[in-house]
Amino acid sequence: MSRIARCALAAVLCALPLTARAEAPGPDWLTPAQMKQALKGAGYSEITKLEADDGHWDGEGLKEGRRMKFDADPRTGAVLGEVPAE
């Protein structure tokens, strides 16, 4: 590939929007099924979203009839924070 072609390709790639890459759970994390069980123990009746994000489980679910967003510890399942989903 010529130098001009490489520069053109680099310019095109730099102009493309960056997309978020989903994080993979760590090897010592609770599995999604184990995490859902822990969340049910914390009062969640339904989990509608659960994904690895920035070193913790991030998700949404129903708690006491309200749709909530939460962050949870990946190794213990403890809810670290929660807010009503809008």
C-alpha cells in the first residue's frame, strides 16, 4: 500500500465514530445466573438488563414495582448503587 493510500485510510478511520465496546466479565465474577439470584435476594423481582461495565455488573430491573438501574459488585453480588430508571 502506498504512503498516500495509508494516509487516506488513516484519515477515514479517524473520522469514523467510536463505538462502545462491551466489557467481558472477569474470570472470578459471578455468572449472570448467579448475579440474577443475588439481585432477587436484594429485592429485585425481574432483571431486564445485565451487562459487564467498567469493572462491575450494570443493569436494570424491577424492585418493589419500580423500574431501577443498578450497579453491583461482580464478586459478591451486592448492590453498590441504584436509582429509578427514567
